[in-house]
Amino acid sequence: MKIKTLREMSNIDQEKKIKELKLELIKSKINASKTGSLKTKEIKRTIAKLLTISKDNSQK
């Protein structure tokens, strides 16, 4: 996901997306041996972006 779209989300939507991505990450780790770990890396990056944005918003 693009950072611009993530910043436009409300805090509640960001928290929901983080929870959703964490579940998807668990599922992706299970299937990583079959499909590869590219999707896992992408999910981790998106979670990191969301956490960074939420941290920046809380400091303001």
C-alpha cells in the first residue's frame, strides 16, 4: 500500500488494518514454504509503515 493512502485512514481504520495484516502475516508464514516469502516481506513492510504513521499521529 502507498503511504499516502495509509495516512488518509483514520486511527481506527489503521488499527483494524494492522490487526488484519498480522493475521495475514501468520497465514503467509504457514504457506511460505509453498509459495515463497515475497508476500511475507510485503506484509511486514506495510505493518511497519502503519505503525510508523500511527506513532507520528500520536506525537502530534
